Amino acid sequence: NETPAFKINESNSKITGAIGSNLVVLVSKESKLSQVLRVIDTNTPRFIDSFGRIEFSPLVKNESFASVAASGSAKILNWKKDIIVEFDIYPDIVLGSNTRELRALRPGISSDKPETGVFSYKPKLLLGPYQIVINIENNQESNSQHVEVVYAFPFSITLIILVGVAVGFIYYKKIKNTDQDEMMIASNK
């Protein structure tokens, strides 16, 4: 009398499925695929406060049908065209005919491993025009460059001054009216 190796109805084992990773396969006749990444938007405001930060998240479009690893750099230049900060681009994969937001590759602060994050620069004071220059390395023959200008102006100080002038003007008018009323009362006596 043989017993089966397992019983389907009486089994206590549970089967679960999980996806370990996605696999993208491309079959092509061409031995060298074209890589065309283009910056669509930098996702940064045109005007920023002088006490704020320059922060951007470039959105790139892969105009090829093949997946491409993003590579290149981004830098911020001041009004004298001096480079004030430069970032490497993290090699994220951009699927064919899709868009993806790029991340900055920064040296590790807490460990030896590099870290990723947003492209951000925070000095003590910003003033004037700043250029954001993003260089995308598509392949050895061609590179793509995107330039956007951001203007820094002390909006917060200007707002404080305007509010101060408005309050002073209202206070002056109120005191002037009070003085005129007292003079009218004194002259009527």
C-alpha cells in the first residue's frame, strides 16, 4: 500500500507569489541603438526669493524605443557665468518612449555610498539671474543641453517694507485726523 507524496486537500503549506524584478527585453536588427534623452521641463519656478533655494527636478523624455540609462550633469551658474554648484545625474533607467524625473547623485554624507536626491542649492543670499544648465550624454556622438534662467529677488524684504509703509501711512492719517478733530473741538469752544 503506497501513500502519496503529498495530499492536495490536506496540505497546510501556502503558496505565495512575488515579483523580484522587472525584466525588459529588446530584440532589434541594429547592433547600436540610438539613445535620445531630451529634457522636457525643469520643474522650477521662474522667480524665487533671495532667502530661498534653487531647486529643480528635470523631467526627461526618451525619444527612442529602447531603454536608456540617464547620464550627464547639471550645474548652476551665477550672473557672471561662474559655476557655483555642479551635480552628477544618477543613472536611472528611462524606458523607451517614456518620461522620468532625474535625480542628483551626491557623495555620501553619512556613509561611503553615494546618495540620491533632488538638485538643490541653498546659499545665504541669492540675487539676480541664475542659469540652470543640464547636460545629457546620449551617446558618444551627441549630447543634449537644456538651459533655463531663474531670477532671485528679495520678495520677502520688499513685502515687509511695503507693509511697513502701509502701516505707517495709515497711522499717520489716523494721527492727522485726530489732531484735526482736536483742533476743531478747541476752536469751537
